[in-house]
Amino acid sequence: MRADERRVWLVYGGACLLAWLLYVLAGAEFQRGLWQLWEAVYQATLSLWPPMALGIFVYPWVRRLQHLEASPATALALHALGALLFGALWQMGEFATAWILYGVEHARAVWAQTVLWRAIWGVLVYAAVATGFTAMLQTRRARAAALSAAHAESALARAELAVITGKLDPHFLFNTLNSIVALTRKDAQAAEAALLRFAAMLRYVLDSKRRADDRVALADEVDFVRDYLALESLRLGTRLQVRWHLDPATLQDEVPPLSLQPLVENSVIHAIAPRPRGGTVSIHSHRDAENEGLALRIEDDGPGCDRATLEGDRGGVGLAALKRRFALDYDGRARFQVHTAPGAGFRVEVWIPR
């Protein structure tokens, strides 16, 4: 028997026991001695065993009606039929018990006196038992639906994360290969150094493709970004200035792989490379004093952009995709904010819960 089925019968058994105890307490007169208590126990057992036994069969009946998914009118008619049958069987059970214990004449006399009340009580008890079972079944169905929805949402999030990561990696590979091709025509030694750095970067990318929800140490991500910037500086020279402001206490914090490099690359492509005088990229990390989260900031002193250009992803790495990635990866607890304006540079702030 499944755990949820056991729970149903435990609740039903507890309800039956409570009803039996209340019946005994209502019929007992303790001041008249122990005999009166046993009389109350006898009467409670004799009166309640039929509806308690019949209630066991109400559960599969109610479950069957739920599976039918009938209209409200049809369900009401079927429940009315079930209530009438419940009351009739209750009376038949009491009649059979009285016949066995006291004879047929006594059974007929008791039946004649209680037939109307037993019919009314049969409908009321059936309604109570059926309502209780219906509530438990609907609760179980709602819980199963919520669990199924949660699994589906989790699967969708994992799939979307994988798609987002897949969109970022080819962009990086394409730009890196272009840089190496350009270097081979100018400086063989620089090209060789670039190839070694590219090999290290490619190894990092391949290692990061295990799963979309993998984590890497911030130190590893920083080393990857250093390789990327060193490769770009071979092409841009002194036009590319880099400032590192890293809190050593944060270097072992875990971050999604390939989360910093696209942001740095975004600044190189749009703030540094197009300008003859180049510019500066700053990378910051520190521990949030308020909630111990990891705070990252990547900024440049480039021309910035307006809101319309920003919504168009500034023509480079998809900031919307990165924002979506952090939202999915941390169940909405991470923060990803972009600050920019024409002439005010570009700044991305990321906060990752610890």
C-alpha cells in the first residue's frame, strides 16, 4: 500500500475512533457505576459498526466518481444514489445484527421504530464520509499536480540554461579564433603564445560544458578572463587597460562557468576596440557585508549607450541572455543590474547568493 493510501486509512480510522468515543461518552452515566459504561460501549459498537464498515466502500466509490469527471448534475445524482444505498445497507446491517442477537421479532420492532431516522442519518453520514474522502483525494491530486509542475519547471529551467550557455560559447570561440588568425600574420611568437593561451581557454570551456548548473571557483573564472584579456592585449596593445580589484576572500566562491568573460568581452568590443585611444576595463569582487553574498562588478569608461541600444543587446554579447541565466540558475535570488547612459560608461553588477 502506498504512503498516501495509508494516510487516508489512518485518517479514516482516527475519525471512526473519535466518533465511537464521543458516542460512548454521550451515553455513559459514570455515577451509576461501571456497568453503565459497558452498556454505553455496547450500544456505541452496535450502532456504529455498520456505517464504519460501509464507509470503507465509500472511498473507492468516490475515487471512481472523480475519475469519471462527470458533470456536477451527474455527480450529484450518483452521490444521491450512493447515499440511499448507504442508508439501506446500514439498516440491513442493524436488522441482521438484531435478528442474530435477539430474534426476528425484536429486529422487526427495532426496524419499524428507527427506519426513518436511520434513512436520514444514512444520508448525513454518507455526505460527511464522502466529503472527507473527496477532500483528501483532491488534496492529493493538487499536490501531485504541483509536484509535476515543479518538475516540469525545473526541467524547463535546465533546458533553457543549457540553451543560453550554448549561445554564449560559440560567440567566444569565434572571436578568439579571429584574434589568433590576425596574430599569425604579424608575429609568430605572439601567435604561439596566443595559441597556448587559447588552448588553456578551450580546455576551460570544454570543462565547463558538463552541465548547465555546474559551478566553478571564482579564481578559475578570473584566470580564464586573464587569459582572454592577455590575448586581446596582443591585438589592442596599450589601448586596453585592465584594473583588478579582487577580494582574496571571494576567490573560492562558486560562480556559473563563463559568467565573467562575456561581460568583459562586451566591454572590450564596444568600449575599447572601436576607440583610437582605447579605454579601461575594471573587474571588482567583494563580499557583501549585509548578507555575505558575492558581489561582482565589471565596468568600463567607454561611451555607454541609451536604453534603446541596451535593449538591442548593444550589438554584442546578449546581456538579456546573461540576466536570464542568473535568474534561472539561482531561482530568482541572484541580481543582475546594468547601469549605463550616453557618455557615462557601462557597468554591470552581479550579486550571487552564498
